[in-house]
Amino acid sequence: MNFLIKKLLEPKGMEYLSITKDLMIEDMSYGVKRFADLADTVEIGQDCRLGYPELIGMENMLMQILWGGSSSLELKGISRTNQKQPLYIDLYILGGQEQPNLINHNLLIFFEDVTDRMLLEQSLAQRSHEAALLLSSLTATKDYLQKIVTAIADALIVVTKSGAIKTINPAAQELFGYREDELINQPISLITSSHIFPDTYPQTIEVNCQKKDTSILTVAFSCSIIQTEVAGIDDLVYIGRDMTEQLQIQENLNLARTKAEEASQTKSLFLANMSHEIRTPMNGVLGLTELLAGTTLEPVQREFIEGIRTSGRNLLTIINEILDLSKLEAGQVQAEEYEFDLRNCVEDVVDLLAPLAHGKNLELTCMINPNLPISIWGDRAKLGQILTNFLSNAIKFTAVGEIIVLVEPDLETGINFSVIDQGIGISAETINKLFTPFTQADNSTTRKYGGTGLGLAICKQLTQLMDGKIGVESKVGEGSRFWVSLPYDTNHADSDHQSQEFRFSGQTLLVVDSHTTTRWLVSTYAQSWGFNVAEASNKEEALDFLATHPAPDLVITELALANIPELNHLPVIIVTRTNPEDTQLAIARNSDSYFLPKPLRLTRLLKSIENALYDHLPTQSRVNPPSTPSPKILNILLAEDNIINQKVASTLLKNLGHTVEIADNGAEVLKLLSNNSYDIILMDCQMPVLDGFATTAQIRQQEASAGMRTIIIAVTANAMKEDKEQCLASGMDDYLSKPFYKTEIEAMLKKWAKS
């Protein structure tokens, strides 16, 4: 290659090839290989197409250039993909005819690195495309936002910081009665005051605005600031809604709510007064009836007394249900949270209603899963009220068969309580309205069985109050299952299942009972305590077991199967119903056996088993149980102005072994206290001269200086929750509503006698 060509190409960074008519490389510059697709093939004497494949297929055109048919050829933007970095080149091909003095009829191919130019062109093209897309997107966004502004049902106003209106939507024009051109660039004060500018954003304000026709309306504006990147341009946007009609509606609602609250308060006050007025004589009726029942009566007389007592209790139930429903509907009832004994709560309800069930010759069974905790947190009173209603209904609507109270874990809620009966059942169409106030299964049921139809409605509201679920499953003629699931925490460590699990491990228990549920109940509890349990449903099965197995350590049997000679010399527990005739007959026939009344309570069952096994031990192996202390005799002051109630309460207290002194009013109470001391004061709240609250306040004031405190228990016919709270807040220690029964006053006195 001519030295001059090399000098010309070197400053431009270009390289060259000189090729013959056969396309063989005859000469080349030093750096030309870096432009090749395959650098190793670029050598003098080699075919140029091996290193530069873009020349393949161009042979005719190259020959035309070589022989002067074409002057030159340019190939631009050739890309090399085998490079680590992008490489773009341009090719310039010249024929020998154009340079007769340089090369004799050879082709010259010049290579120029144009990577920077190509990358710049690509970048410019990409940015141009992106700009076009951005412009299109901005245009579409602007159109979309304009459609949104136009479609917004609320008034939209955009103003500058100086208060000039820039934009309004059709809703704003309609709200204020102006055309767009009448408001644009006008001050916002044209339609509202300067108070529309709050100190901070975003914020919601309510202001009075003036329409074009000068009428006033109240508008609620949501205010925000539109911050832009352009210095000094921070507009404000207001979205407003006419609140005039809504404010009028709210005012009407407030007025209606006030009237409703006044009516509810009047109704509650009326019901509370009626409850007090009814409970006061009811206390005398039921109290005197209970006292009379404790005397010697002819059978017919006792039957009449029981009728009076039952009717009185039914009347009291109706009063309580009406009062409860009223309080629930008025929102005056709240769920409480305290620790209580789960088993005692459920079994107390079952024990309370057991005489009614046994009086109808019904089997009543209570089964509480042994794995459930003993103590739980919740509202025992409301749970007891629900279970009492369920069980009362089951007894009422079941003529023959059995009733089961079942308590077991609920994986979704916590604990499920079910009352299952074999009564008349309920139709599917009636179930849906069963929890509605004043509703029963049908009119004939209402006439036959009685009742207010409030019980289940109250149960539903109590359940909702405790965040639980309530329901019923039933078939006509087959019975019903009423259930309630409450969110009690069952993950406590106080379940005694583990502590009792191996208590009787290795000992054998034979359960002889014709009633399947009783056998299941006893077996379940006994197995959880470690017993090996065998069951027999009749005398023959029992004898077969005794003949083929070693003698059991203990036998639990019903009364009808107790007289089996083979049971002699074995510890035996006889299960009887709660009626006195069964118990007396059992004791007469089986004086050496233990007796366990139905329905079976877990604690009673466990204690009976312990006693039976203990008494069967040799004398030298026994450990004497601790003696039970005698009940404490209390000196009680009864503050009561009603003569009948004085007689009832004083007689009940004396029958319990206590001494009683009576005061007709609060003034007499203070007089007696000045000369005497009492263990407990039973204080009526409504008395002449000085009521129970004022009397208690004076007693506490006097005791504060003396450093002592007398137990004061409110005994009142006021049965509302707030009445109890008022009693406790006034300084009284406890509360007992009238009418009360002997068992209730006895339990209350035992509770406070300990302190």
C-alpha cells in the first residue's frame, strides 16, 4: 500500500484492505483485523469473505466496481456481535480505476469505526420514541383527568394561593348557580368567606356559601394543596358537598334519638318501679309459702302450697324476662369478665331444675368434657341464664325420655353448651322465628305450655353481647338440640384431668345401669381417672361379669339393680333420683351402700368413689378425714319496713340458727347500732324516715373514725343492674334482690360469715 494512503487514513482511525479480482487479500493495514467477524481468517492470500461475511453475495457488484461499471459502494452501520463491547463499522469500497496511480486494478475496502455515532443515533431514536410515548400518555392522562373532574358528583374548585378560581367542574356550576366563565379568575370570596383557607392541609371544613341567587347553603369542603415542581405554583383544590339536607336530617335524627332515649328512660323507670312494687308483695307470698311448706301439712294442703309456690315462681320468671328484655333493648346490659368455676356454673343449673325433670319421670344427665379447664373467664350469670332457659324449655316440652346437658370444646369458638331433649320438636319453618321476642312454636303450643316467648330472644341477645353464637337443631316428634358457643379461652393449665388421670390406675369399676347415657357418663369420667371400666345394662350381664372376672374394686349401680347378692362385701354406690321416696327406699334396703343423687355431678361422683373405696380399706390403712366445722351463728340486724317481709326474713334467719333484731327504718338502725354490734346488717333500700343509702352513708362515716366495718348487705326489690351498682357504690358490701329463697340467703350469709 502506498505510504501516502496510510498517512491519510491514520488520523481518522480508519483501516483498509486491498483485494484482487479473485477477492483475495493482497495488502492490509495493521488494525484491520479488529473489524473482522473472524479475525484469524484475515491474512494476506486469504479470501476476504471469510473475515467479512457481509461481502458474501456481493461478488457481481464488486466486479462492476473493479472494472469501472460502478464508482464505489458504501455499507453503513455494520454490527459485530462477537465483541464484548458494541462495535459498529462503515465500509467504503473503491475500484482501481478511480486510483490508477495507486493500485493496479485492485479493490480498496476502507473500514471506519462508527460505534459512538451509532450509539448516539440509537439513544436519540429511543429518546424520541419515549418522548412520543410520554406525550401520548400525558395527553391521555389529561383527557382522563378532565373526564374525572367532569364526572365527579361533588363540586370541585381549584384556586390559586391568592384565592383566584382556576378550574371548576359542572357539579360546582350547578351547586352555586354560576356558569364557568362567570367564576374563572374570580375570587373565591364570591361564593364563600375567607375561612375556606385552613392553616394546614389536608383538612375538612364546613362553611356557609352563597349561591348566585343569594341563597345560603352549608358545604363540607375537603381541602388539599397541589404541590408542583414549578416554583411558586402551589394551587389549592376543594371538593365540596352540599350538607344542608344532611344536616337537617341529622338534626331530625338527633331530635328523634333524644325523644327515644327519653321514652326508653321513662319505660325503664316504669318497669323498675313496677318490678319493685310487684317484688315486694311477691317476697311475702313466696317467703311465707316456703315457711309454710316447712310445717306439718296434710297431703292436699302440701299440694296446694306447691301450686302456690310454682305459680309464684312462674310469675317472678315473667317479671324477670320482661325486665331483662327491656334492659337489653335499651343497651343497659354489658357483659362482665371475671373468673368462675365452669363445672359449678353448669351443674348448679342442672341441680336447680332436676326436681322438675324427675317430677316428670325424665332422665337428666350432665356431661362436661374432663379436658376442659375448671376455671374460665367470662360472665357466669349470663351463661347460667341461657342454660336455665334452655333446660327449662327442654323439661317443659319433653313428656318422656331423657335430657342431656353436654359441654365440650368448640374448635372455632371456645366452648359449646348443648341441651338435647326427646321432646315434641320444632318444624323447620318455625325455627327461623324462634329467637324473636314473644314468639313460640305456634299458637296451640302457647296455649298448651304457656310462657311469654321472651326467653330465647333474651338468650340470643345475651349471646351476642358475649360475642358468641346460638342455634337450634330439631325435628318434629324427635326432639331438639339447643346450643350456644361462647369464646372462652380453653388453653388454661387448671384442668384437673392430668392431676386425676392416674388416681385410680389399675382398679376396676363395674357400672350397672339400664340407662345408656348414665353408663356412658360414669364410664367417661372414671376412665379419665385411670379406672378399667366394665359396663352391664341388666342383672344378667352383671352376674356374667362377676362370674367370669375377678371381683371389681367398686360397683356403681342404679337402685333397681342394687339387690344382687353377689355384690355383698363389695363397695357399692347406688345412683338414685332426687325425689325423697327413692332416697328413703334406697337407704332402707341398702344401709351399707353409698348413695349418689341424680343428676350426677363430677365432684360428687369423685367424692363418693373416694369414700366408698376408703371405707372398704382395712381399719389400720385409713386416714381420718378432717372434721367439718360447725356453721357460725350470726347476730343479724334486719332493716325492713314491710311487716310481712319482716316476718318472712326473720323466720328464715332464725330457722338457719341465727339471732335477729328488726329495725323499721334507717333511724332505728342508727339507734340500735349506738348500743349494740352486729355481724351483718340486711338493709332494705327504700324505708321511711331514713332510707338504706343514707343510713349506710352515716354508718360508714361513723365507722371511719372508729376503725371498724360492719358487713351491710342490700336486700331490695329493685332488681336492675344499676340498682346493684348504686348499692355497692353507697358503701354496701353485697346485694340480694327480692324475693329471695332460703338457699340464697343461706349462701349469702355463709359467704360473709367467713370474713
